[in-house]
Amino acid sequence: MGGTVLGSSRGGFDLNRIVDSIVQNGVNQVYVIGGDGTVRGAATLSEECRRRKLQVTVASIPKTIDNDIPIIDKSFGFDTAVQEASKAIDAAHTEVSCFPNGVGIVKLMGRNSGFIALHASLSSREVDCCLIPEVPFVIHGRGGLIEYIHKCLIERGKMVLVVAEGAGQEYVRNHHDWIDQLDASGNKKLGDIGHFLYQEIESTFKKQGIEVSMKYIDPTYMIRAVASNASDNIYCTLLAHSAVHGSFAGYTGFTVGPIHGRHAYIPMTEIVTAQKQVDLRDRMWSRLVNSTGQPDFSPRDIPKGFQGPCIYSREEESFETTKTVDKGFPGETP
């Protein structure tokens, strides 16, 4: 069964009310299940219990399909999400294969980290381009996304683009009608980068007199709501055992999870002070680029509003940026 029998929500964290309820009900073990935001709440809860000198152990169990909890190898739900996301990519590939100049866009979850998009693209092997929040990209001009799409259509007659929801937000936010808003957890609401790219690609090719058949798939809730696969079922059991063993051993304020394959107890304070993102110098990103064949779309100047971790120049592996001239793709007027 997918989903959660415990229920889920954003915001509404009333620390004193929660701790008072723990005391009133005689609870001495609290297991908090969720992502990085939930771990931050669990750390605050653990500290308050410690301040009140309560005999209560607080343990957090990492559960987020984004796989953005630092230090641990992976979080519960990630394997299932990648498996389901691969099906959406395969569906997009099937669709674009049936139409001339078919361009398929699949938007996947990943606010600040592009792990789902990266791994699902590698798994599918039908992806021509993968865009993630960690890597800035240019849309128009020489060396941009549009030029690459045009090249794919000339060579193969089709193109599949996978984009993480947090990628390219600088373009969406710079749009004339965009208004910044916060969700219940205090995070900035994301614009729909998938829909934005859909319109941008379609309109650009239309101006050049090139007819493209656009297909857009957003499987967000499909990949999050499905029942976990066998790998995640086993992993969840191991996490639960580790959390209970740690609590009975007298530990508190810890997160459980594997580090290089070994299950460990990690202080929550270590988890909340960092953020896990795709390392562009890691072999996994190199494998992705080799699989898709995509060029480096990075602008030589940092785009306004970009908040990723690092940027390479196109000449060498460094964090320096240089100027570039926008010459457009073949047939485009500069």
C-alpha cells in the first residue's frame, strides 16, 4: 500500500504543545519519519525534551524520495521513485517516437537536488537531456538548450527531456507575471519549469517555421503515492530496527541510515547543518552526460537568481566564469 497511515502535513509545528502531549500521555520514545525539514523539527523536539530533562528518546527515520538527506547513502522511498519515474520517461519516449519532430518533457520531483531525475534518466536510457537544480543552463543562443533540441530532431527526429522541478527557477521567477510565495513550511513555492519549457520550446520553433509535436508528462504524485518496491521494503525494515535498537540503547537526538553500506547512528545536528546535492565532479553525473550525450549548457555568466552549488567554465574544470556571445541556433536571427 502506498501513502502513509500516519498522515502527513506541512507546517503547524507547535513545539510546546507537542512536548506537553508527550508528557501527558507518558510517551518515552518518539520516532519521527520524514525528510530534511522533518529532521530539523525532530532536532528541535529532542533539544526541548533535553532542556526539560525528560526521559524521552527522539529518533528520526529518513524518508524522502528526493534523496537529499546528507551523510547517509540514500533515503527510504528513493529506489521506488526512480523505478516509477523511469516508467514515465519510457512513456514519453514511446509518444515522441510516434510523431514527427516529437519532443517529450518529463518533470520529476527535486526541489534542490536532482537525484531522481539523474538516476531515472540513467535507468531509462531513452533520455537525450537531463536538467537538474545543481546545474544552470541557457535556453537560447549558441550552445543553448534549443540548439541542442534542434540538433536531436535533425539527427533522430525525436527528443526526450527530463527536468527536475527545481531546475531553471531563475527563468520562471524572472517571468513578468511571477509572484514569490511561501508554502506552509516556509519554502518558496516553485514555478512549473516543465510547462515553462514546453511553451518556450514550442513558441521558439514556431517562430522558425519548424513544427514540433510537444508532449508533457508530470508524474509527481504517481511516483510518490505508489506502494514501495521490494528494495525499499527491506530498507525500511532495516531502518526501523536500527532506530528501535538505538532508542533502547539509550541514545536520543539521532538519525539512522547507512554510510558506505554500514548502518549508523548520526546526530541530528550533523544532518540539519548540510544539504545533499548532486556532485558534478562525481562519476554518476559523468555517466549521465555520457548516456544522454548532452553538451554543457552552463552559461559563462551566473544567471540572475540561480542558487545552485557550483558552476564550471566550458574551457576547464574550474568555478570561473567568462563572457559569451549569444549567436542563436542554426536558422535563428541573433
